[in-house]
Amino acid sequence: MSLKDKLTEKQITRRSFMKWAGALSTTAALFGCGGSGGPDEYGSVVTNQDSFEFDNELTAVMGTHPHNCGGRCPFKFYVKDFGTPKAKIVKLTSAGDIPREDSLDKDESIEFVQTRACVRGYAQIKRTYSPDRLKYPLVQTKERGDVTGFKRVTWDEALERVADMISEVHSRYATGELPYVPMVAGPPNGLHNTMMFAGMPFMGFAEGAGSALSQYLGPTILPTGAPSFENMLFASVGSVGLLPGLAGGNSVYNYKHSDFIIQWGADPAVKEPNKTFFLTKAKEAGVPIVTIDAQYTDTASILSTGFPEYDLPQFIQVRPQTDSAIAVAMAYIIYKNGWHNDDFIKTNCFGFYPTQDAGNDSAGNPFPFVEAPKHPGYVMHKLDFSFTKQLNNNQHPLADANLYNQEIHVPTGMSFVEYLDKLGVDKAVELGIPDNQDAVVTWASQLSGVEKTTIINLADAFAHAGDVFLENGNNGGQKTNNGMHNVWMMICLAAMCGHTIKKGGNLGVNSSDGESNPVTFPGGIMYPQLGKGTTYPFIAVDANKFVDLVITGRDGRNKEQFYKDVKYVSEVDLGSPETAKLEVDMVLGSYHITNSFNTCPNTNKAVNIFTQKEGSHYKIKHYVMYEQFMTPTAAYADVILPACSHHEKPFFTSGEATYFQNKLVEPMYDTRSDVDIDIELAKKLSAKGIPISYGKDGKTDEELCKEAWETAEVPADIEKPTFEKVKITGKIQKEIDTDNIPNPMEVLMNYLPYTTETGKIQFFSPFYYYRDKCDLSTQEGAYRIEPRAMYVEPYQGYDKIMKKENTGVKGIEYTMQFTTKHARNRAHTVYDNVSVIRDKFDYPKRAIMNPSDAYKRGIKDGDEVYIFNDWGCIKVGVGISPTINEGVVSLPHGVWYRKGSETYEAWYDIDLGNSVETKTVETVDYYKHIVHVDIGGCENTLTHDKDFGSPKDPLCGQVGDNHFNGNLCEVSKVHPDRR
């Protein structure tokens, strides 16, 4: 059979596809890209695999790569001189690609899925042996940010210097000057230090870890927020009261039971590659799949099918930040046509209907209303930041036993049906269209750029196709100014049609893929805690407002709420609302997750605040990093403590299975693990009068991993393997009965009375409404965010362009929006310095724009352009492609910030202390700062850090929100300040 015949067989399996793809790439290498040979000559030129001699000196060792790409895939590493100081990793293979008995059937099965590695995983060896690894402890001898000023020192000198810094700031707490340690130091996210992040334990997906010692020093400051999913978290807290991933996200194993799959703002082909196999199987089973996104993605290209029965295309392109307008229009159509599941809504939802007589709608018909639920008398600990104790009335406005059995009403005008009815009336008047439904659909169409018929057909399919799996990805509309309400609308849209609990339905958030992982660690701790003694609570602050915190002493919350939260949630009394402020003298580790200059909004403000001086001292006096590379954040540290890589220590991590990474090689150069750094630092602090008991008690890392494994639990029907076997297999995974996996919300509905204030899925959130003032009898209270599902006009977006309100403080009319999607070659910011994959995928063309926009600006493919707005400016190469909508420019997520030689005039609504000019626009004072043009291409150079759309609330587990997608900008070949 010829190659052509083989490739045109009815079914092409994953294994055969990879086999023939490998053959093609080999031929290209042999004949050159133009190649004089052809398929029929393959047999004569390709050496038979059996003829190769294997290097018997290599030892196959199991491992993984733990970066937060959604995968954490298993690998088999081949190590020379394994177990000796000379050990070296020679090559690796994706463990899932290793043949087994009946491999073809098993390869195509989802019962015991074989996870596959992507380019990021295959780049691990390049990353581990990268020449730009940080090799020795470094101290800065010049100005912060000047990498030429770093000087190599011994570990003893570096740790002594860090201990002196900690002692200095700790003394302010120890002597009673402050009721807290003025230091940002945790929680750590090193591989061996459990990171309690939004109440969930994560093991180090990336670098820039904080110190595990901070919890023993006293109350320290904890910047929180999750750039990947915090708006999804906020929406889930308001609507179902549980964290996404822990509640409601239906299993990818149930894709095949769906009648219609919508990938809304999700690109799993890049972001979560393991999900693509499940989508492929659903596609093979004939399940229609539609992708909705601002950019034509790989998922739209290779996995989407369209839905011909409802005349829906495979890809629906939407303008950034307008997704929820389409969802609102769909909800309007579904409700007004009676396509909603009224029984499910009345039984399981709160806030859809009024709970008391609300009068008549615009057609003269009385609004239906339902019985008000009764207050349960308490609020579960789900909203407590520590997630370990019951809340009291001081911590949560509804956690009051005296409220037991009182009716919880939807305030007048706040029910969803009242919102929809008013929206129809308002849009009919605004657009001069007599039919209210047509007016709402026209508004959504004009705003989003999606045709009216497509919106109507989408609503029809959503209501009538059967089980609809609405997947709201953690990219797209979730990462916008109105991202929380975007997700909330999706959750409510799913509830309207009862898809929430259907076998092939979904809650409206991200799907889950952990069913095949049978292992649980108590508290999620995959490595024993090494410290002993009293631990202290963290003071939770908004990481996105970190710069404002340094300047003003507070994040986005008002002074009364800030004082109450710190006192009652973090147990630190700052005196009074008037005096409630925090000081930051030191940052130990990144000030937010990792590589903070890249991951937090408004990078220029961070650069400013870390380099600004007050007299002879920096505004933030001390900055210490644990790092593997000279990231943009590490470049501004005073001391860098070089951490070893993931291959230089053993650990457990989890994904679709629980994986174990064997220690492959010894820590390279003069690097150490996060744990070993902390152990030595603890000794230094103890010598300076700050006693901290922190150590391994003579155990090795592997022995500690074994100790953790002994606490791990597996289901009764599965035999728990020994630790020695785990080291050999590298993963613990169970076979799945894919026909009998329940939708988790079907199970969790029994628990909802304990996880929301009303015990129901909430279209309206009493918690968000009464956050500042709880009064159930009068229903009075000033809410800071819209406490119900609805379309919220973003701070910046296409709404402003339509209304001609798109002129910025600089006096420039911004006619474009920028969006950012995950890149195939990065896990957030990790791997951006690995040139073998960076150059392949997004360098030097790090931005993409539509041909029409490029033509108007005289821009050609490959040109260097300036992309800018009021907050910053980047200069990068641009690619021209119709995959991006007109009026939108795409910047790939995670590109490292690099300070260029050119400067730019940026404007902020706060004076950082070194502004050069002030102006007032509509009663708001703005301050001009001179910043540098970013020549790397970091999207956060262009994002603002304003409070907008989400509840800066530690009771939600964190207090940030993200808004990367949809902000206004402009693109030019000429420096914007010289145009």
C-alpha cells in the first residue's frame, strides 16, 4: 500500500498519524524541503528502527513537567550515569507514546487515556541546560534593573545579607511598632512548599517562589489574585458558591454524551492540550462543536465542526469584551419565547424571578414571582480565606445566626426577568426599533460584530439541541474588564435551560479532566511541612493593586472595608478605618505568583515603584528573589538566590493522574532547592534572634516524598502502589467507565444549601449586594459591583468606540482593541527564553493584526510597530493575518518585558511620586510619568490596574481581577509621542 493510500484510509489513528508525520519529516531532512524523492522511495532511504543500537548506558527514569499549562504530562527521561554526580539527561519521550500490548485499541481509548506531551514539555531539556540558567548567588552592585551590576557571591554571604534584611523589617513587628511584619513573603510556590492560593494547594508550576519561612515570622502581607481564572472564581462564588474546578465543571469524559459543545473563549488545543483528544473523540462521534472567540484559534481550525442543523458555522468571531452581550441576547430570546426550563429554574435557582410582587412587565403582564428562600443561619467556611474555619458575623455580612429562617428577597428591580424586560424597552427606544426582541438582538449584533441570525440560531440550538456543554474557557471573555459578569451570564444561561446538571451539559465554566486521577493528599500537601511552631495569618491584598498599596497603604477597597477585612479576616488591628494602612519594606520572592512584572497589570508602574528612591533608599527597601532565570522581575532584585530546576529534585504533582518526578541529576552549578535555601536561611535568622525551627530532620527529599506518599489515599477498589513502584511507573492513574461519570453538579446540588446564602444557583448574589452593609429587612446597602448576572459595559472597550468616547488622557483617539491568547510555546511566562520554540512560534512577529488595519496604517508583514495606549507602549514585529478581526490586534500571552532605550509619556490616576505633569479630565486627576518602551512585547505593558467589575474581596479567597483582553490601543509605525 502506498503512502497516499495509507493516508486516505477511513480512520487515521493518533499513532498512525504520528508515525507517518515522522516519516514525512525524516524525508524532508533527507531530500531537503524541495526533495527529489517521493513516498515510494521511503523504504530505500529510511533506516529501519530495528537496526539502531541503543545506548545501554542510559537509564530510563520517569518524570513530568509541572508548569501550569493544564497538562503536567508524564515523561520518560533517559539519563547518562544516573544516580551519580555526573548524571546528565540525554533525551526524553512522552511516556504516553510508549507502545503497550493491544496498543492500537488502547491508544484510541479514553477509558485509560494516554496523555501526550506538547512542544513545551519536549523543550524541557533545552530549558534545564539553557546557558542563561542562574548559576550562583548574585547581589546587585548598581541600580535595580541593571543586569550588568550583579556580582557573584557565596551562599553564606548572600543568605547573611537576606537575613539582615528580614531582621530589619521584622524588628518593626517584634518591637510593637507595627502589628504585622511589613514584608511580602508568601505563600511560597516552590515545588516543595505548599502554596495555598485562593484556598487551593498548588505545587510550584513556575519560579520566583516566596519563602516558606514567612508564616513563622508573624502576620505578613499576601498579594492575591489568579490571572488565569479569578473572574471565573468571582462569578462562581456569586452564583454557586464553590470554586471552579471544584464545582460544576463537567468532566471532559462527558463531551461524548453531549448533543452540542460550545467552546466559548476556550482554546484547549493550545492552553490545555490533553483536552483535545476528548474533543476529537466527541467530533468522531458526530457531536457538533462550535468555537466562539475573538481570534481564529487552533481549536476553531481543527476541532470545530459547526452545527448545520441550526445553520451555525464552526467559528463565530466576536469582538473582545462583548461575549456577555451575546449571552444576554440569547437569554432574552430563550425567555421571551418560552424555551427556558421553568421547573429547573423555580426549583434550583434564585434571582431569576422576583420573590415578591414586582408589578407588570412592559407588555402589561404581571411578573411571575416565587417563594423567597430562608436564611440557613450560618455561612459555610467556603468564603473564608484560610478555608479552615467557620465565619462569623464580623467576617461575613450574612454569617449571622440571628438571621436564621428570615426570608431572603431579591431587591425590587434586581431579578433577572425584570432586567431582561427593561433591557428590551431601553434598547427599543435607543435604537428606534419597535420590536423589543429585535432591538436586543440588534444591539448585541452591532456591539459584538456577530450577525443577528447567528445569535438567534445559537439561542435556538442552545435551547433545543439536547444536552449542551457550554465551556467558558479561562481565556477570552473571562479575562476582560467585565469578565466576572461574562462568566456569571454563562452560568445563568446554562441554568435557564437546565444544562447545569445534564449528563452532557455543563455549568458554564471550564471543564475538568481529573477523573482518572485516583490519588488525594490530605490538605493537598504532597510534601511534608518542615516547619514547627506558631504560624500566623496572611494579610490578603489585591496583587493587581500592589503598586497603589505601596503608595497609599491600601488596595482598591474603601478605608472602612479595608480596616474590617484586615481586622476580622486577617486578625490584625490597624487601629481605625482612618489609620488603616499597610507598609511594604521588603518583598521576598515575587509579589504575586511568579515573574510578577509580567503577570500583574500595568508593568510600567511596577518597574517605577521598585526603582524609585526616597533619599538614599528605594521606596521598597529590600527585594530578594528565588529564581532559575534572569526574568524581567528578577532583574530588579537586590539579591538573587539561584534555585535548581524541576529535574534536580523529586516531587509529586497532579493532572489527569498523579505524577512523580524522580531526581534526574544533581543541582547544577551552585544552585539549591527552595527547601534547602529556606533551611539555611532559617539558621541565619535563628542566629539573629528570630528562632525558626525548619528542617528535614536528617531525611532526604526522596524520603520526605515517600513520607507524603504514605499519607496519600486512593479509592478502596484500587490497590495503592508502593512508593518504590511509583518511582518506576511515574504515575498513578485509574481506568474510567466513561458511560458512568456523573455531571458533578448533579451530585453537588445536594450540597448547594451549604454553599450559597440561598442554597440555590444565584442570578442575584445577596453576598455581593450586602457586602458593605447587611440589612435584610430594609434591603439597604451600597454595593460596589453589580450583584447580578447582566451585561456590564467595560471600563474600556468597543462600547466606547461606538459612542465616540475613545479619546484617552493623552488626547489620542484609540480606535483598536488588543487581545491576548495563550501561546503554544509558553506556559504563561515560562519557556519564553527557550529560543528553540520561541523562534518557531512567535518571534519576531509577536503581534498580529488584520490586513485592513495594516493597510490603513501603511504597515507590512514583518514591520516593527508601536502598540500603545495611556499606560504604556511596546515595540514589536507584527504579522498580518485575517485570523484576527478588523479593529483588533493580538499579543501572545507571557512574552517577557524588556526595557528599551526609547521613552514614552504614560498617564496614571495616581502620582507614583515622580510625575512630571498633572492634568484633570472630567474631575479626575492624572499624572504623567516617563516610562520606557517595552521591546519584548509584554501585554501587561498596556493593561490598566483600575478597580472595575469584580469584588476586591478576601472573602472570595482572593482580591484581584484581571482584564487583559479588549482594552483600547492604537498601532503606528512611528513613535506615538512624535506623530
